[in-house]
Amino acid sequence: MKCPCNPTKLYEDCCKKAHQNIHSVTTAEILMRSRYSAFVLANINYLQKSHYSLTRPSKLEKKEILSWTKSVEWVKLEILKSTENSVEFKAYFFENTSLNFIHETSFFIKENDHWVYKNGL
């Protein structure tokens, strides 16, 4: 299977490593890519684990995120800019037959010795 974050790579050689061991993630961009792939694969447990504990979605929000991510068809991830602790990206998806995208600059920090998503603008 091709990796959702980068179709030139196989999932097993890319985001699967992060999904199986979050401590293998060495940069904010790798975490961003693995989170995108987790959205595509509806891997809500990884999304929770890779989210900063103080801003992590509640159980109710977790169910809403899972429902939403399963209701859309993910198209592609485009990284626009990456720094040590931030990633600007566009994530494209179809929802109700309309092409939409999320354009965000995400901020990341280390917590419990691994990268986590803190928040985004």
C-alpha cells in the first residue's frame, strides 16, 4: 500500500513506523505526515497519542473526529513550509462531492520524549 502522506513511498517504509512506535518520530514534519496518514486511515488512537496532553480532544470530540475522518475521501497532503517545530500544509479531501482543503500551520513540541501536535493556526 502506498503511504497516504507521500504516494512515492510504501506505507510500511514511511508512516507505519510512526504509527507502531511514536518514539521513532524524529521531526515535527514526520509527525505531521504521520498524523495526516492517521486521519486517512482513521487511526484515532494514534491521533490521540500524538496530540499534546493539554490540548488533546475529549472522548466526545474523539468520536466526532473519527466520524468525520471516515466520512471524507482524502486526496493528498502538500507540505508548504517546515521548520524545527512547525509545519504549514494543505490537506485536500472530498466532502459531499466537493473538493475542500485544510490550510494550517501546525505547531509541535516534545512531550514524554516524543513529538506531539500542540495546536494550529
